[in-house]
Amino acid sequence: MLWFLILLAVVAVVAYKFRVPLMARLLGQSEARVQRAIDKKKRS
């Protein structure tokens, strides 16, 4: 059970680190467009 929690934490960290390429691929948008949208949300 503990290995599952560790694996889940590692997957979450990797997904956060590569969130822009992952979101771009899932949404079918360019990485630059996704990055601008994330930056816009951070500013407001």
C-alpha cells in the first residue's frame, strides 16, 4: 500500500513538472498557447 502512495506522489510531481506539454497534447493546442493561458491565470 505504501508503494502505491509513493508512486502516486511521483506521478503527481512528474505531471506537474510537464503540465504544459501534457495539457497541450490533451487539448490539441500549441504549448505556447497553453503557457500563455497558465501565465494569465497566475497574474489575475
